[in-house]
Amino acid sequence: MTADDYNNCVKLYADGLYRFMLKSTRQVEDARDLVQSSFEKLWEHRTEVNALKSKSYLFTIGYHKMIDLNRKNSRIEFRESLPEQKETASRASPRLKEVLEKALNRLNERQRSLVLLKDYEGYSYEEIAEITGLNITQVKVTLHRARLILKEWLVSVENVL
Amino acid sequence: MDINRNNYETSFLLYLDRELGPAEMSKVEMFLSENPDLQKEFELLQQTIFLPEEIVYGQKELLFHKREKRKVIPLYWVRIAASVLVLITAGWFLITNIQMPAKKVPVNNDLKINNQTDQTVGKDIIKNKGQSTQNGDKGIAKNSEQTNQSTVKRLPEKNNSIGKTSRYNSINQTRDTNSNSSSVPDESLVTIQKSNTALAIQPERPRIETDSKQISVLPGTQAPALVLVTAGSKDQLKHENADLKENAIQTENAISVVALDDQNKNITGFLKKLTRQNPDDDKTNNTRKVRVSVFQLSY
């Protein structure tokens, strides 16, 4: 990819990558650093990257950097420090959105990342497998477990409410 | 895979994750319609799907790489600057070239006028600085001011009534005052021809004619009765018996001309040099030699 392709990547994917990092790490500074380092690596390897696959390449870099960071910092514990973000997508109930945000924090690192890649970025199981280095079955099983956890959380909250 | 009450959960999740083909999706929808009690569970799983949020990364400027752009922008201006430089150089060269002395012409070579029509053309031959004019046959020309540059063809001294004598068969030839004629090769014959709108002097192919001290006028042409030619400053024109206007004087690259036609009316125009410098001219800086250029006369 050329420098123009790279800059186009920044325009198109920087927001999505940042959202993925922010939802995964729940730390603004960590998310920013991960985005910056991911794009730095993309720039360094731009001549080897096909422009058509630049987004997958970018998220692959970002995902592994995020995993490395979490392992390094042992940030597997539960955190709820996500800043509020502007939401454009409308869901039937703002309350449900809030409940889901909390439910997301109930997921482990891999489950959360896969849900985000699936729902926010719209990747298929196969693409998620390429990005994360898992096989398709692992992706499928992990995602399904995550959905069931989220569903149980929603049921429990509804029962409380 | 058939859907039943034991494996429907996986089918629901694959459906919601858009991992099923159209046929499998239809199966799920059919199963749901046949098992309405599972509709609630399907909706709960549907609610676990996160809708995308718009989150903006506010530091994109840090990510853009402009290094390659910086390389391009200067090259762009350098390219323009180079083009301008080439144009200026070419223009300067062109102007300089036009101003240079014309190709050498033989001193001994005379010019001939074919006086076959009633009207004759005064011809003009440009000389270098300080050179005088001479008559060929009838010898009318007098020397112009030596301080003036390039000369001119003149009227007879006593013939101030321009146009009264409507026919001049004068032959003026510019010569080298040093009479260094032997150094100049034999060369061109010049023909003056008048077209509908312009008087053009066209070079003919060089002939070897030792007698050709004439400028030939083609039969049937209607050339001006008198042609006054000057170059450079208007001071030169003081010696002419013609009413010249300042705006008739052209630049150094052209020579102003005033002519009287047979109705005694002024025709103003300019001579534009068409020939180029002879490369050998540089060697003759200290000598005065006759040089004849071919001009296009327009008015």
C-alpha cells in the first residue's frame, strides 16, 4: 500500500480501531496508545500489506497488541471505568444499553474481543479467526458462550427490575 | 442440519450472527413460527447483539504520514520553476538572436531592379553602424548621419518633393565602407514583391551573377513609389522628407518604414528581419562589412 492508502486507512479505520480498543481495554489512554502503535506498525509494513486487506491487518495488529498489553498489566480484573461515549445507534431502551455495557464487562478478554469484532466491525467467524489466530470452531464456541452469558445477565437484570 | 428443541440455541445464534445461508435462515424462521414459545428466548439472544456506537478517535492528525507529501510538493514547484527558467532562457535567446547582425552578403554582389513596371521600388538595404549607402546606377543615396545606426535608403537630395517624381529607379546598395569586399562570398539576390496587403521581400536561391546589382521587382507588382526606412531612434527620421509619426517607429527588432504610394499617400509599416545571424559574424567584430538581411515588409 502507498502512503495515500495508509492515510486513507487512518481516515476510515482509526475510529473503529479506537472503539474496539476502548471497549476491550476500557481505558482511554491504553486505547489511544494501542491505536497509535498499531498504525505505526502498519506504516512500517505498508509495502508488504495489500491495501484491500489493510483493515484486517490493522485489527490483527491491534488485537494482539491489546492482548499483550493486558497480559503485561494483568488487567483481567473487572473494571467499570469506561467513559461515556456519544451513541448514535438507537436501541429501544437506553436502559438496555446500560445493562449491556455492564454485561460486556462480565465477559473475559477473548469473549469480549470476539463480540466486539463481530458486532461492531461486522467480521465473519472466518475473518475473526484470521485476526485472532483462533480457528473457526473456537471462534464460534467462544462467541456462543459469550452470547449466553449476556443473555443470562439480561434475564437476571430483568428479574431484578 | 435439522433444527429441534435440543439444538435450536446454536441455530438461533448462527442466525443472529449472520453466519447462515438463505436456506438455513428460512429453516430457523420456520422453526420459530412452529415453536412460538421459543420466541422470547430468541429475542433475548437478539438483545445480546451490540449495535455499533460512533466513537471518534480525536488524534488522527498524529497518525497521518506527510513525509512523502513533503517530497512531492517541492518537486512540483521545482518543476514549475524549471519550466519558467527554460522559457525565459529561450525567450532571451530568441530576442538576442533577432537583434544580432544578419547573415553576411557579398559586397560585390549587386542588386538588380527589374524596372518593368511604371512604378519602381526603392529598396533598402540595411547596413551596419556608420556605414554609408551608395548608388548603384543613378547614385542618389547620400550618407546618413554617422551617429545613427543602421541606415536607410534615402531620397535624392534635390528631390524633396516626394512623389512628384513618382519613379525612382534608384538602386541603393549597402556596402562595406572598408571595402573589404573580397572577404565576403557571393550571395543572394533579393526580390521585392508586393502582395495585396504586404510587401514581402523574399530571398531567391543564390545565383552566381557578377552583374546582379539590382533588386528585381516582379512584373505587375505595385510597389510603393518611395520607401523610407529607419531603425532605432526617431532622430534618424529628421533627415527624411516624410511625415513620420512616432508610433510608426518600431522596436529595435523591426525597422520602421514610411512609403509613398503613387497617390502620394503615406504607407507606414515595419520591416521585420527574417534572417538569422551568421555564425561567422563573431569573427568580424572589428571590420565593417555589408550585411544584407531578408525582411518581411508589413503595413
